[in-house]
Amino acid sequence: MKKVGILTFHFSNNYGAVLQCYALQKVVSSLGVECEIVDFRPKKINNKYKLIPNFLDLMKENGIKYTALKYAVSFRDFTKNYKRNKKFEEFRMTFLNMSKRVKTVDDFYAFEYVSYIVGSDQVWNPNIIKGYEDYYFLKFINDGTKRISYAPSISIELTKEDIVEYSNNIRLFDYLSLREESHCRIFNETLETEVFPCLDPTLLLEKAEYENMMNDDRIIEGDYLLVYDMHSSQVLTKLCKKISDKYNLKIVSYSSGKNLSSSAASFYSYGPSEFLNLFNFSSFVITSSFHGTAFSIIFNKPFYTINHKKKGSRMKDLLESIDLESRLVFDSFDTSQINDKIDYSKVNSKLKKNKTTSVEFLKKSLNN
């Protein structure tokens, strides 16, 4: 059977990164296409996920002040990072069909894929892939191999120079889609081919498929507010306290959570399957993460998403597409308007239509 290679950020010890990778692999396989995750772990990007990052690489990239702080934190948090890293690698070995390890362009030439899929996640964020553009724009592959982008996220606002450079980089792709509709509009104006907005892969799977990956029993007893706080802010702290008090919920947070509640429990060292369990049994969710937003929707939870000032387009475009923009919180948010009312019958109906369109894009790009 002809095989497809998926190039993404599967190596990242980030819940959204590994779960979107699993979801895309699952959907592509369900379409009758054999696929594997290309086990490419760029040195610079992967360095920050190591238990003890390479000192010289870190200093060269970020300077001595950041490196000193990073090292201090790495040693302080060694035990919980060890537990976390181990669970993520176990997840990859259990759920991801990975290729042999790839380190150079020459290693890629050993593969005989009929197509490459780049995506999803922030694989086209210029701030992240700097120095690795040739890989993530597939500049190295043979002309006979099909190039497909499935919902890669650019995430940030592009400059005019970025738009010109990106237009040149992606025009060689046979099938183009992006995660943010706002970026699709930009490139539909600069390219001769159409760029389609597609859902993040996590939203293509049903809730039941995630339930099969987790323990049936609660990890946390009682009712709780789940706080997936990738970024802290005053509005997040204020919102957490208001919702916790209003609905009498204890707080379970990604961070240490001590600024949220003296008794807050942290799930930082949990693995992806435990992460799903936390969403499944939560009573309310507050998040500053795109995938925190996605899994709140998948599990049909009342939630609020804190707007990210630099990467907010990801959440904004998703929520607007399913008429949930009222759940996006800005600094000026009036906490007296807090409510747990979301009509998920309407949300799920809109999401189903978007799923159909996204899967059809994959079918067309893989089969033509």
C-alpha cells in the first residue's frame, strides 16, 4: 500500500501537539490511507522539551539571562518534568505510528511516500520554525511527491514581507489549507490556487474516540473548575476566582495555581490520557490555550477562553466559526456577565458541517 508521511510537532511535550497528531493520523487511516508520523525532531525546537536543555544551544538562541533562568527552573522542576516527559513519550510509543528517526534532509530521501502532509499545529509559525523552513515547506522533496498542508497554524499576524515570503514558499503545494480563516483570506489574494480553512484535527474526532484513550474513573474527585493556563493574566485570575465562588468549584490548574487558590491542584505532570480525563469530568473550563478551547467544545463544557494578545487569531477564528465568540474574554470583560449557558445542540450542528468540509478536503487531496 502507498504510504503518506505526516510532518508535525509530535515531539512537543504539549497536550494539543500530540493529540492533534494522533487525531490526524486516525482520520487519514480511516480514509483507507496508510500513514506514519515522520519522526523529525528539530534540534533547536526540541531542545526546550529536554529534561536538561543543551546549554550552548539555549544561550546562542536566547542569551545568558534566559538560559540561566531556564537551567535554574529545569533543576528545580526535574522530578515533575521527568514524570511528564516519560508520560508523553509513552503516549507517542503507544498511539503514534512513527517512522525511523530523521535528522537530515538526506534521511528524508530514504522514504518513498506518495504524499507528505504538513500540519497541523503551529508548524508554519515563523517565530517557531526559523531555520527549519526548508523542512516544513517541503522544499527538499521530489516533484513527483504530492505536497499537502492540513490546517497548519501560522498563529501570529504576518508582516508584508512575511506574506511575500510565505506566498513563495507555499505556492508549490498541491493542496493548501490553513487553520485560521483570517490567513486563508490573505493567501487567497496572493496565490492562484485556493486556500481552504480546515478544522484542527482534534475537532475531527468524536468525544467517544477520546474516551477510549482514558481511564473511566475520575482522577479528581468532586466538582472542579479546570484551568488550562498556558499564560497567566489578571483577567484569568479574576475570572477563576469569580467562577470558583459562583459555582462552588475547587480549582485544578496546569500551573501551580497558588495565585488562583491556596488549595489548587496542578496537573502539570499529567500525561495526555489524564489530560482528557480532566476535561471529561470537569464542571467548567477556563483556558488561555487553543487546544484547551477545542477540548472544551469536544466535551461540551461551559468555558471561557482568555484572548492571547499575539496569537489570538487561532481562538477567535474557531469561536466565530461556531458562533461562540461571546466565550472569548478580553481585559475589559465584565465578570457580572459570567454564565454557564452554551447551546451545544447548535454548536455541534455547525461543527459537524465544518468537520464534513475538512474531511472532504483530506479525501480529495489524498485520492486525486
